[in-house]
Amino acid sequence: MKDLLVVDGHNYIFYFSHTGRLKNSDIESLKDRLISDLSAYGSQKDCSIIVVFDAKGSSNRIRGIQTVDNIKVIHSKEGETADTVIEELAKKWSDQRKVFVVTSDYLQQKVVFGKNIIRKSSREFSLEIKSVKENIRYTIKENKNRLRGNFYPLEDRLDPQTKKKISDLRKK
């Protein structure tokens, strides 16, 4: 069974937000970016990923669970914190596979250590994400360079008559 990575979403986002006040649209944008980054991370690492967000101020009576780009996204229900969900997930899966929890919440870290689960700080995990994204960029660049000599633009593969016909069509 694959390792499991559980990310405290808001904790991760707010760790890097130096302003105390973010608009809801900013938070939603940062959540989308985090999910995108986690998807890139997951494409390079052989693990299952769950990101948990507090539904603070929400009137959701049940947990919101959806899958976005192979990332399981959980929003806690009314009266429940992301920490509670993370502890529940860690307890459920720690006997069956290695569980990594990403949080910078000190109390959460202590709980995680108590359950023999590996904890990563938000800062530490952000460096991992940065490294994975750099590796992806490098691979893309290398593939472009390798394929550059093998790629022939369409214009170079057309006979003169077809080129003229296309040019005439463009002018119309």
C-alpha cells in the first residue's frame, strides 16, 4: 500500500501568508494553488495525498469530500477542526502504511509524534514541493532539447502547392 501524505491545508497556506487578513477569494486561490502543487508532487512521488481544510464558520453538517487531480480534498464539518480530521485519518491508516502529516501547528505535531507518524513542517514540505517542481521543469526542458532536432514544423513538411492553398485560404 502506498504511503499517505496528509496536509493541514489552511495551516500550510497561513504559514506563508505574512498578512493576517486574506480575502475569501485570495484563500480560494491559494487553496487551488496548493492542490495544484500537491498534484505535481504526487505525480513524482508514489503516495496517496489528502489535504484537509477547516470549514470554520460553515454550517456543513457533513464533511465535504471530493477528489481534485488525484488529491482527496476534505472540508471538515461544522464544529470540527482540520486537526480532528487529521488525527482520525492518522489513527485509521498508521497501522497499515507510513503516514506523513504536514503541519506547523505545535500541538498537532505533538499528537502526531505520539502516534508514531512522521511529521513534516510546512517549511520543510514547501522545500520538497519546490524541489519537485524544479525537477519537473528540468525534465520538460531536457525533453524539449532532445526533441528539438526531431520536430519539424508543419510548414516544413508541406509541398509548395499545399502551402499556397493554405496561404490563399488565410487571406480570405
